[in-house]
Amino acid sequence: MSVFLGPLDATGRVPPRQQTRVAAFLVSCHGAMARQLAIALALQTNAAWQTELNTQLYRESEFVSLLVRATSWTPDPELMFLLPSWEAAWLPRPPDGIPDRVQALTIDIAALGHALHGAIRPAALLPDSTPLQDPFALALRRIELESNRLIQAQILILKRADLLPFRNAVNAAVESRHAQVRRLWDDMLSGIGVERGIDQ
């Protein structure tokens, strides 16, 4: 097991099988985030929340588009079994104890986003020798950079004053989503011979 993707090919690119598996996972989770944000945006009446949800919706959509274009895709039969389990994992799980179901859905989306952007560091998987202009490497670096910004917005949502009465439910939702995302990310990486390091 290595803590980096590779070995790189003669041109310094990550093997297509690893690109495909990593990109499929990221497209699945960020695509799910985009779909849920679109639904939450349509239901949300709070103007402040609408602005932030709209911003995040377009950023998640950008991640998906970027990965689809930058990845060297190759057939991966195992995805037939992996994708359904990933998609099921991203389904909404509104926390109990919050009477406003739209608010509960928004909290779950923010918790999932916090986990995706906080627990997954895709650029940390790239060896130092990866060419700076490699499309797949550029996509992973871009996603990680923007994730650092998005997580700040999710923290603001999760720490809003009107959620103080539900602090325990919010914290439990965040912890649960983090554990789920870390487990799925680690399992996916182990399937391509990669072990998440301390900085990943």
C-alpha cells in the first residue's frame, strides 16, 4: 500500500484505473451534493440561506464538470457494485429532533458538505513528481482549494444562532457524516492500492 497514487506512467500521469476510481467517487458525492442543494434551494425561504446554498450548488456542479472532462476514463467493472452503495450513502438523513423538516434537510446537507470538504483531500494523493499541468492533477488541486473555502461557509451555516437549541443534533449529524465519508473514502482508496496518510 502507498499513500500516493501511482506509480505514474512514462508521461507522469496517474494510471487511468486510479483516475477512474477516484473521479467516480468524487463525481458521485459532489453530484449528490449538487442535487440535494438544488432541492433545498427550491424549498428554502430564508434569504440568507438561499444565497449561500446557491453559491455552493454552482461550485459542486463545477467540480463534477471539471472531473468529467479532466479524467482519463477507463472501464472499471467494479463500479457497477460500488456506485449504488456510494449513491445510497449520500441520501438525505435529516437529524431527529428538529421540527422544521426543511431546516433539518439543510443541516444534513451542510453536515455532508462539511464531511466531504473536510475529510477528503484529493490533491494530497498526488506524488510530488506529478506534472503541474496534468489535467487530472489540476482538477484535484482545484477541488481541494475550493473545498477549503466551502467548508468555511458550511461552518457558518451549522453554527447559526437559530440552531443553538438543536446543537446536539447538529453535532451528531456532522460526526456521523464525517465517519461515513472517511470510511467510504478509505475503502475506495484501498481498492486501488492506496492508504490514506496523516495529511490526507
